[in-house]
Amino acid sequence: VGSGDPVPHILRQWLSSFRPWFTAPSWDHLLVLVMGAILSPGKRTVTACLRITGRAEAGNFSLYHQLLNRARWNPRTLAARLLSIVVASLVPDGPIVIGMDDTIERRWGPKIAARGIYRDPVRSSHGHFVKASGLRWLSFMVLAPIPWAKCIKALPVLTLLCPSERYDKNRGRNHKLLTDWARQGVLQLCRWLPGCDIIFVGDSSFAVHTLAAALPDRATLITRLRLDASLFAPPDPRHEHTLGRPAL
């Protein structure tokens, strides 16, 4: 069986900054998967990447799957490097706007242990509730203007898996809510971008006091208000001559 289409030299140049964190065999497999992900017209699975790069009949196809479940490399280190490249290339000046949102990856099977049952935001409406089974991911994306596209694109730089409550209970550990994972991701991005003004943008799921209180002074959180938000000011302080019961 042939080795398939060769990896273009320009792709090796683009990804050369990530080379130090991979072994030689893993690096070759990574280049093939990235090339396949760029060329695949449908779902970007490992099988689709191998098929479109001419490796559909490769006998060592399992090695490409093992890159994602057995090979030793640190995704957090790569995320920090990717963030620095995106910011230096597209947002060199001014505040950095980072969008955060969760998405459901529909997965089934006994081996998908971290999956849960969630509300399907695509098929649900105000009067119709649809449930979906799958993995919940929280993604942080740099909202950067693309010069040649004349628009703003969301470029993912950090993605966190949010396991279900059942998964954490079976392993005897405390369950983390979506906002808990968001707080950890926000603080991690702030450490990776020291001295930069950062604006985090999210939907009403992130409109919680614990997340806003955890932000450093140079970070701003913009979310949608809840429908039951309290928009009144706190009561005046009481003194010894104040009459009546305490105001709420």
C-alpha cells in the first residue's frame, strides 16, 4: 500500500512552531491529520482525514487514532502557544476580545463515559424542549478581524471538556458546573496574556456573580442579563435613628 499524498512543505512551515512538543512519529501523523482536516468537505474524523489524503487502505491506520488517545503531548502547552501566535498576528494592539460558548457533541456508546443528557439548543424552543446525549465542550475563541475576509472570525484557542454530573459522581469527585469550568478557563487565559486588557463575551449562561468576581482588574465580562435580574441599587445604610424594618 502506498504512503498516500505527501504533506506540503508550506504546511510544515506553518506548524513548525509546534514541532518541539511532539516526537518524530507523532509529528508525521499530526501533519497528515491537519492536512486531512483542511481538505475534508464533511466531518473531520480521523477516517475522513486518511481517506482524503490517499491513505484509505493504509495498514497502520490505528497509529493515527492513537495520536489522540495514547500519544504523550500536552494540549494545554499547545493552546498557550496557539494563543500567542493568534494574538501576535491578528490582535497586536488594543484589547483582546475572547468569546466563550458551550457546545454539545452528540456521542453515544458505553465507552463515552463523560457524556450526559443536555438541552439541545438547536432543536429546542421556548415552548418545545429537546434533549441530546453527548459530550459538553466549553470553547474560548479569540474574536479577531481578518484583513482579507473583511469580517471578524472566532478562532478557538482553548477547549475544555465539561463532564456530566453522573460521571463525576461515579468517580467520587465534586461536580463542576459550566461556570466553574468557565472561571478556570478565564483565569488560565489571563495568566497566558499578562499585561493585556481582555474582554470576555458570553451568553446568559455566564451571567453569574462568581465568574464576574473572579476576574482580575484588567479583564471585563460582557454577558446577557437574566430575565429575573435584580436591577435596583442596594439600600441605604441604616443608622440609629432609622425607622421601620430593614429595606431589602
